[in-house]
Amino acid sequence: MYTTYTGQLVRIRPFRDETELREFCTVQFSMLNAQFGDCRWRIDDAVERYRLNLASGLETCFAVEQVGKGKHVGWVNARPQRDQLAGSIGTEILSEQRSRGYGREAKLLALCHMFENFPLHSVWAVTLGNHRRSARGLEAIGMQRCGCQRVAQYSQGGHTARIYYRIMREDWERLPIREIVRRGHRS
């Protein structure tokens, strides 16, 4: 199984250990998030999910690093769903690193991980109705909007929709990222 994927801008790789994940989450979730507000509770939540996934033999939480610098710019989760032929991805890029293409490429690399290592038919992502940049990024990597759950999430002082996106295996197979990505094993 490949677990490290390198594109032109970023590399995704499993977090080395719980300590590295906690250090990253402490930076990422110590400030207020424009979409979700106070997210400090997510530090312990992320570490607990990391432990559970490792116990079941899955690598699902990946550091996103700048190519050539090894500097953390975000993280990506890539999870196959149990008893389904589908999975989900989600990225978070540090505020100061946004609008540079890192999130889009990290999602594309996560799609490679999901479709190359698991017998999935589709991969899903969810964003908030008021998070336009996220929606544009999902559409830019070939995902298609396929559902909406209205008034489902509290965000920015009010409620907003959760928007669902999906890409099918046959659509991913036509993406150019498959030809340029470098694959490797946990390092």
C-alpha cells in the first residue's frame, strides 16, 4: 500500500506519531476558525480518531507539507467507509497558507490514495453552504455537487447548509494528477 503521495506543490504523508499530530492540531485549532468558531476541542478529538484508526490498521490522517521544504501547511483526512464502496476526504490548510493551491492538490493526492488502495466506487466530501472557497476547490478537482442538507450546521453566528460532493472512480481515472504524482511508502 502506498501511503505517501507527492505532487508539484505538496506531499501528503501519514503523521509520524501522535505527538506530531497533536503539535500540528495545537497550532491549527488554537485560533478561531472563520467557519466553525472555537475549535480547540478538536485537538483531543483528532488524536483519539488517530489512535482508533491505527488500531484498526488504517492510515487516514495525513500531514500536508510543502514540496522541498517539509513545512506543514495543513492536513488531509482520507477514510474508506466500513461496509461500503465509498470513502470521504477533507482538508484543512493553515490560514496563512491558503489560496496557494495546496488544498486542491492535497485533495487530489488523497483521491489517489483512496482509489489506488481501496476498492471504492466513489469518494465524498462535505463543505458548508457559506464556505464558497471550499466549494470552488472541490469543483476544480472534478467533484460534483450531489446533495444538500439545509440548515444543518451552526456557522458564523447562524445556521447554514451542508453541501455534499462526490467523484466516481471512472471520473478520477481521467484526471491528469495520476500521471504526475510520485508514490512512496511511509517515511
